[in-house]
Amino acid sequence: MSHHHPDVEKDHAGSDSVNGNTKYDLHHDHHDEDTALRRLRTAGSISITPELFEKIYLSPKNQVSNNIRSTVGNPTPLALVGFLLSLTPLSNVLLGWQGSGGLGSAEVGVYYFFGGLLMTLGAVLEFILGNTFPFVVFGSFGAFWLSFGATLTPYFNASIAYAPDTPATASSDPVFASTFAFFHVYMGVLCFVYMVVSLRTNIIFFLIFATLVGAFGCLAGFFFSIGNSDPNLTLQHAAGGLTFVTCLLGWYLFFVQLLAAVDFPLNLPVGDLSRFIKGASERAKGE
């Protein structure tokens, strides 16, 4: 049976009947990744192999009928920067390195302008490109960082409202801590959903969400322990350790993205999973 791969965003293979220039279809399997990148730069085409598409956009190749990807940059590394510059310092704070603490309140501006602003901007641009999964992931984490930053900002009166007469110890108020814990519970649930969906992308992305599920679970347990007046620092440090692993994976993925963006002659693997877990539409065509 012959398999035909439809070209959704393409310059058709063959010659340009007007100018006599050769155009390339980069979607078919006989193009390797290096060839795809080289032709992507010279042919003005945005039709690339599913494996390379997934590495660049963190999403399986999707059905988008426009060619906007040939005229705008890839927003994925920008959103990753916002995520990493917020979570990496927070992971160090949770581990208590160099006497740090206070949930990283000193870095609340970073949570707003790196985590919130850059991830939300990245989400909007992913939406414009038609990349639904990264759009939802980046948008939800942008909102997380804005919410986390707002909770640590005195202006919003989030923790002080539970202990108005003792503002110095408001952050350790048991009722506030137990209430705040539920936010982390459901962030863990959200990351579990993302983890399952990421089985269609790559191993690095999957492991990022897997470690975040554990981290949010530990954070929820830590805040609940404060609510029981017995702060469990082991859970806090476990959350810090897990998020630090998340960050190491994220920095690697960010490095891979930028190498691909500049066509650097170094090809680092991300463990593509899309070839093993076929999409429903692809399975239907095979049948």
C-alpha cells in the first residue's frame, strides 16, 4: 500500500513554472533532519518533517492551512525562558540554598515579568501559529506565575487577610497554608494531564511534566503540614529537588530549541515519541 503524506503548509516539490526555481516539499520521510533545516532556510517553505516539527514546536505536526510559520519566529524558546528563569531560582529557594526562603518572595518581579509576561506572550504566539498544546501549556503556566506572584505581593492581601494582626508571621498561618495547598493539588492534576498528552511529543517534555506532578504533590503536602502546625521541611526540599530536575531538563530542551533555530551543526536528541504513539487520524489512514 502506498502512503501519501498530505502537505498542509508547503511549497510543492518541483519547479516554479514562472521563475524556474526549485521548490521543496520538506514533509516526506525521505528528507532527513539536516536536509530539512537547510532547505527550510533556502526554499522559503515551512513544510518540515513531523519529527523536526515536534522538536521545534513541542507539538505533533498539525493541520494548519496558512504559511505564517515562514514569516514569524518560533515563540517556544521565549516561553521556556520565562519558565526557567522563574522556576530555577524557586527550586533553589525550596532547597534552602545559601539561607534562602520565603517562597522566593524577593523574586516576585521575576514571577510577574519572566514567568507571567513571557509565558503568556509565548502562549498567544503559539495560538497564532495554531499550536494548541503549547498554547494551553504556556498560557496556564503564565497564569500560574502571575497567581503565585500575586499571592506573595502584599498589595493583594492574600496571606495577611488570614492574620491581620500579625503580618510578620502571616505566611505561616495554618488556615492560609491549608487553603493555598489546594492550588498546588490541582496544578499537579493539570500537570498529570499534560504528562499523558506529552506522550505524543518527546521524552524530555514528558519527564518535565512527570517531575512537576511530584513537585506539586510535595508542595501541597508541605502546605497542608503547615496547616497542621507541623511544617514538613522534607516535603519542601523534595519539591525543590524535583523542580531542580525539571529545570535541568528544561534548560536542555531550551538549548536544543536554540540550536535548531540557528541551524547549528549539532543535533541533540530529545527522544521523539510521536513515531511510537501514532495519532488517531494516522491510525485511521493506516486501516
